[in-house]
Amino acid sequence: MIAQKIVGEHGGSIEVESEEGTGTCFVVRLPAGDGAASGTGI
């Protein structure tokens, strides 16, 4: 829930797929930005 809140506050999403005996896959999507928020320009 902590990660979901942080990602959501940045306009992103988290997807989870789980299959018993195989494992779990987490996909975190964040929008591309211009770096202005971090001040790094990266």
C-alpha cells in the first residue's frame, strides 16, 4: 500500500500478476517527465 500511494501520487500505476507455483510479476508505470521536479534535468 505504501508503494501504491507513492506511485499514484506521481500519476503512475502498479499492476500485479500472480500464478501459483510460478511466481508474481509487478509492473510499475510512471509518466515520463522533463526532470523539473527533481531539479536534475534527467
